[in-house]
Amino acid sequence: MNGITDLLEALMIICFGLSWPISIRKSWFARTAKGKSVFFEVFIVIGYIFGIIRKFILINQAESAASLGFLFYFALAFYFINVIEITIDILLWVRNTRLDKAAERASKKAVKQ
């Protein structure tokens, strides 16, 4: 049964891992933070951190590290990859927020003239 649950977890975390580059690309080219929720992304990061902690607890409880299997460690690697990807997207949100504020200031300045 552990093999099936590890497979399902790995597939889930891989799907999320493949989705984040799409969000990163959109953030990069959109150059706006409008429509983006940084709080949503922060809570997802927190969830991934809980998942990573769970993995390390399971490693500590295992009879041997090898007994957990390839999929277990594969999923763990994707947890870290996902945290990195979300962090990049959050940093892009910060950049885009600054760009939005600069555009707003420029727009107000243009209206005054």
C-alpha cells in the first residue's frame, strides 16, 4: 500500500511542480501583480514546508533510508523544487508590485501635466 500512496503523492507534487513554471512565466511577462495573491502563494509554501517536515519525520521513523523507496525521495525532491518555484513567483510579485506603483505614479504625473 505504501507504494501506491507514494506514487499518488509523487504524481500530485509533480503536477504542482509542472504548474509553477507556467505561473512564473505569466508573472514575468505580465509585469503586473494585478490578479495575483501573494497570501495564497505564502500559504502554499507553508503547506509544502509541512509536507517536507512530514517526510523527514518518516525518514527518522524508517528502519532504513532505503526502505522508503525511490518515489518517496522523488516526491521529497519535488517538494523542494516547488518551494523554489513559488519563491521565484513571490519575488516576481514583489517586482511586479513595484512596477505597478511606478506606472501608477507615472500615470498620475501625466494627468497633472
